[in-house]
Amino acid sequence: MKKFFLSLMLTSLISSYGWTCTNFLITKGASKDGSTMISYAADSHSLYGELYFFPAAEYPEGSMLDIYEWDTGKFLGQIKQVAKTYSVVGNMNEHQVSIGETTFGGRSELSKGHSGIIDYGSLMWITLQRAKTAREAIKVIAELFEEYGFYSSGESFSIADPNEVWIMEMIGKGEGEKGALWVAMQIPDGYVSGHANQARITTFDYQKKNKWFDPKQTVFNSKDVISFAKDKGWYKGKDQDFSFSDTYAPVDFGGARFCEIRVWSFFKSVNSSMNQYLPYASGTNIERDPATGYATNRMPLWIKPDYQIEVRQVMDFMRDHLEGTPYDMSVDVGSGPFALPYRWRPLTWEVDGVTYCNERATGTQQTAFSFVSQMRSWLPNEVGGVHWFSVDDAASTVYFPMYGSATRVPTSYQTGNGDMLEWSDNSAFWVFNQISNWAYTRYNAIHPEIREKQVAMEEKFVAELSSIDQKAVELLKTDREQAIQLVTNYSCQAGDALVTDMKKFYQYLFMKYLDGNVKYPAEPQEGYKYNPAKVEFPGYDARTLKRIVDETGDKLKVLD
């Protein structure tokens, strides 16, 4: 563990409006095949995309675990190691428990003077190594907070197993305080939820005691989550009216426009009634209760989708650029001549003393890695958990299936195979970055080919899984180790073969779209030694040409 965290010497930019990460949550009843699913995009301009792996292990009594902050590699302290840990691939463990997160920051008073030693990144992987269910994961987190304190600012977590999906939100207590203030709520079956760097839990049924394994209890919370706010003078009303988010992380323009709008865009993709929340999600009309200051027109924490959702649809939700909304970035002047749905940072900028913003969509250029974890209750754990993993911008990458029980990961995705300042020719991160960054130069021409390739590869993987599942389940009846080896070999071969294929695909795209033109193979001509490529010059669209003339006048006019 120590070696792993030391290798992650990165700086995650969670400054004002430097929001990162998106999570979508799908319950069993909301999915077409009855699986639970959560998605997560780890978005940071300085985080290297790789697939983490922790083998199961046993430790002698008295062992200690060094904690290094995930974002910076800073040593924070030591905690007691448990006697036995579970295997973890990416953000899923061998028991089909998966965890994702988004940072919301929260009240500035609570982000100062941390006395805790467990940061949000360490928390995810420590918990995955110790929990067999989502409920047990929440219990592990709560106990770690109580004993060691929370080092980070406000965080939302997605926590799921094959049967239940939970959202958990927490924030530290600030100067001189060790514990954390938190609430966890189970998403009702048949519903979906999401969070994207804005705390979303509002009112909840306060629990005097956390009965961790009582299936009837669907809310857990820290004992002082309400009383702490009252002691600070931040809330004076009745307990049943207390809102976690509105007290500890009030939504403002940035919280809505840069964060909630990503959840809204997902919600409106699965439910036709969501347009009513656009004024709120855009930040242009946040209505507030005059007595409490609480926002009164917020989106619900969860909604019921109009249809049951498939795993490939979740992948595409992670690629959203606000298409078809008033904030579609591919249609305004900032998209340039080639309809680019991205804006380079900073997120906000000024003209004549007035501050403006770029949109912050789910699909974004600075994604280090993203996943869609799929937990399938009708299959044994050795086969049921599939961690669909990708690196770089989700819109230009391909998710491949990594079984949660795997005992190794593909070489192309391994930790240490390159980093942000070290090139590796067989690194998935650098291969996919070549593809996406080439597409950014002429998006409306190049990206459609990427999309076609992406769909073909992901549909191929989905089709292959049913056969691998069947073989592994049959093999489990006689030889568990061989069954795990089967799914491990498949995942590793699929990941490495994908990267090899995409390297060739990048070479094809580079040659075809070189120098601003488009090249096609020409028909062979009899009597000619060479067969030169057919070259087309698409130029710019009419909208761009009109803008050039409007700005330059007669300067470029061709005279008779």
C-alpha cells in the first residue's frame, strides 16, 4: 500500500470551480438485466490514468498501514492493518463491492485545520479491501472516521454491491476536530441517482442508532450531524427539516452550473420530466427559503427512469457534452470551425471586468480514468462483478471488461507503465490520449470514426461476456482457481489487445486526416507505377467563412 500511494505523486486541482469527477448510480430495478451499476470519472489535469490492483493478503497482529494522501503523496500517518484484506481491481473488490466519489468542498470553516489522517482517496481503497457488502463498507468508513478522523474536505461517495446502491456524503469538522459529519442513504430499488461535485443529500430520517445490517434501515448517519450545525449556529430549525447539503455545502451558481447540470443532463436522458429543473441546474434561478436560505427548487436526490438501463447506455451517459440542451458546447462560437464540444481551462474568464464561464460537461478532456462497475447478483462473486474500465476522455475511449475477481491487470493499464511526464508506447493512457487529442483538432470529421470504432469494440465485449460467464460458472463447480484464472486471462487479453488495436487505429486516423485534408485510397490505374492517395479538401463550413468575412471585411477579398 505504501509503495502504491508513493507512486501517485499528483496534484488534483480542486480549487474554486475547479470541479472534478462525475458519478451515476443505477439500482437493480432500474437496470435491464437486474444488475446494479455505478460510474465514476476521475477528472484531473495531472492525474495519470492507470488500473490499480491490490491482491488479497494476510497480515500479522500489530501490523500498521501507512497512509499517503492520494492527491499529493503526502504522508498523513498510520492506522491499524486488519488481519486479512480482499483483492481489489480498480474500484471494485472480489465481493462485487464498488466505490466512486466526487469532491464538493463545502463550508470553508470545515476544510481548515484537519486533525484526521485518512483522505478520501485512501478511504476508498482501504474500505474496498475490508468490506463484503455496501452496508459493511459504510460501517468500515464510519469506524475509520471515529478512530482516525477525516482529512479531506466535503465528499460524496457512491457505494454499491450486487443488491444495494448507496450515496454517502461527509465533511470534516474543521479546526481541532477529528471526526466527520455524514449521512448515507440507500437509493430505492427501481430508481437512479447521481452526484457531480455538489452535495445532494438534503433532508433525511435521522437515526439515533445505526443498525448496520438491518435491511429495513435505509439511512445511516453520524450522531452529531445535526447537533454540530446547531452548536455552530448554522441551523436553528426542527431536526426533520435539517438539510445536510444546504447546511454544510449550500448550492450556488458554480455548484449548479458546473456540477448539478451534469446530474440533470443524465436525469433528463432517462426521464422526460426533468426540463422543469433546468433553471435550477443552470444556476440562473436558484430559489431560496427566506428563513433558512435553503434552496427550494432543487432536483430530487433520485428519480425513476422511463425505461430500464443497459450497461452500454451508462457508458454513453459518461460521454455527455450537454448535447441537445441550451448549453451544448458544439454549436456556439467557442466550438470553432469543427464543432468542438470542449473548452480549455480555466473554467471562468473575464472580459471588460465581467466574469464569464465555460460549460463543465460530464465528458471532459482531463479525465484520467473512468469506469462503469456492474454488479450481478445472479452470478457468483468470482464472475458477477465486471469493472468496465477506460482511460482518458470517455467520449473518445473504449471501456473494456475487467472481472472483479481478477488476480492481475493488463500490462497496458498497469500502475507504473508510464506517468504524466514519462512516455510509454504500450501505455493505454498515452495511446488513447493520442486519439482524443488528434480528434480535438477537427472534431466533426475525426470523432465520428472514433465513435464507430468505440461502439463496435464495446458491443463486441458485451457479446463475449456471456460466453466467458458461462464457462467460468461451469468451471467454478470443479475448480475455483481455474475459473478465476479464466476470467483473469480474458480480461488481461481483452485490455492489451484493445490497446494494440487502438494504436493501429490512431495511425490510420493520423494518416487520413494529416495537414487539414482527408485522404482515401485511390482506384488502381493501369500503366502507373504508384497508386497515390485520393485527397479531398473539406475546408471550413459556411458559418465559419461568414464569421471570417464579418471580422476581416475586404482584407481577404479576391479582386478581379
